[in-house]
Amino acid sequence: MATMRDVAARAGVSAKTVSRVFNDDPHVLPETRAHVEQIMRELNYVPNILATTFRSGKSSAIGIAVPDIVDPFFAAIARAVDDVARKRGVATLLTNLGDDPARERDVLESLLSRRLAGLIVAPIGTDHSWLKRWTDSTPVVFVDRSPTGLSADIFTDNDEAGAYLATGHLIDHGHRRIAYVGDSFHLSTEVSRLAGYRRALDEAGIPFDEQLVASYVKDRDSTQAAVTRLMAAPDRPTAVFSSNARSSMHLLRVLPEESVAVVGFGDFPMADLLRPALTVVDQDPDQIGMLAANRVFERADFPRRRLKRTNILDVSLIERESCKVAKP
């Protein structure tokens, strides 16, 4: 990996000038800045963020990047990370990735350009190989979803098993027309949950029907459109498996509750107070956040220690009232 001295030598400037360019010092001449930045790109230069932080004596921070900071699941992860970080005297910087994969790199590099002790990400993109140049200097831990094109620490739920449990529960209640409502199917969570759904159907001898699968259900309009399509089918579903809490919350607003059973992946506040109360696959976002934050500090404190990369947490089914027995 290129060092600051390498950049300085190639650019014909001092290491101090390179540092000033990287830290956006306004006193650097525009032509000098442009030249040094070009050399940085050519050498794929990334500064040693942790070393810079420790030398400066400034407080470091953990970056947290999630798709939706108001989603109860991701909010709980962020809160748990913050709890661990505060005990170490480290701040947290929380940012919202949204749902556009094209902007993920810009958002993450904006965070990484700060003096971070580490970065925790619930990814939305389709390629994370570019992060390799950062992971040599900054611990990067993924939560809920796996990265693509990058070997990294991951803490996630057993998505396949959870979807299998949920779908099997509906089958046990006599349902054979079970819809799957999910988010973006390039995400590792959706791939695994759809696999669990299909495995439960297959073991019960129920043919998989693509017409019962609705993707990109993430707001009220997309949910209404999905439900309208599903319920207009001649052989409409009698039950729905919702693959995430956000979809579940929107679904419960528009589903004809008198005739459709529902199981959701992920609990959320007041799900147990609904009428009928929602049956869910229970996750533990607090545990995920705590483990991810601890892994960041462990990687920083012991960079050569061998640690298990992929960590999958068990899930369980909380049975409530939303799984009606199918009508004959």
C-alpha cells in the first residue's frame, strides 16, 4: 500500500503538503492540490486513519451506515453500537444510505475520510471490492447483510432458517397459497429468505409460484400496488410472509385482514398490540450491534488475531394472533 511519503515523492512535494491536501487545508494552492490529488488516485493512496488519530490526540469515532435510520431494526443496531462505543470513550457517526445502491460508495467514503476507529455497514450496493483499500487501515464490519466482492467480518441472522420457520408455520395452519413480500432481491438477506420460503414450500409439496412473489415493497405506494396485484389473482393468496419489518408495517395498513394470515420477519414496537397481534420471526438487533462494535475494537486492538469472519445468529418464531387457519 502506498504511503504518504510515496505520494510526496511522486508529486515532488513534502509529506506535510500531502497531509494538508488530504485534510482539505484551504491554504494549499489549487494547482498543487489538483496535482497531489491526481497522484493519490494513481497510487490508490489511503492514509493510516488510526495512526493519524492517535498522533493528533483527537477523539476517534465509529461510523455507522444503515439503509434507514428510522427503521426499528437498524435503529436498535445503531443504539447498541453507540452503547459499546461510549464505554470506550468513542463517539458514533450515524448516516443514512437510503435505497439507491449507486450512492453507497460516496456516502461510505465520506465517512471513511474522517478519523474513524472503524465502520459498521448494513450494505445496499452490489459491489464492495473497492473497500479493500480502506480495510487495511480501518476495521470494517458488516451487519444484517453480506458484502459483495469483499472478505470481511459479518454479523447477521439466520435468514434462511427464519423464513423457513415462518412459511412452515403458515403451512401448518393449512395455507397453500402463500405470498412472499420482500425488498431488493440483490440483497443477501432477500436471497436467503426467499430460499427458506421455497424450501418450506418444497418440503410440503407446494409448487413455487412466481406470481406470489412481490419485490421492491418498501413504502406505502409500492405496498398498495403489490397487495392490489396479489389480491386480484383468481387464486389469490390466503397468507403472506413479509420478509422485513418495514414491509410488514406497510402491509398491515392495506391487507384485507379478515381473510389473510401474516407472518413477518422482524419484530417492531407495538406489533404485539395490533389486532390481530403480528406473528414474527424474532431477531436480536441489540446483539448484532454489540457484537459488531466489539469486533471493531478487537480488530483495532489486535490486528493480527485470527477471528471468525462470518457470524450467524439464531432466530425464533414468536406466535401471536395473525396466523389464522385457512378456510377450507
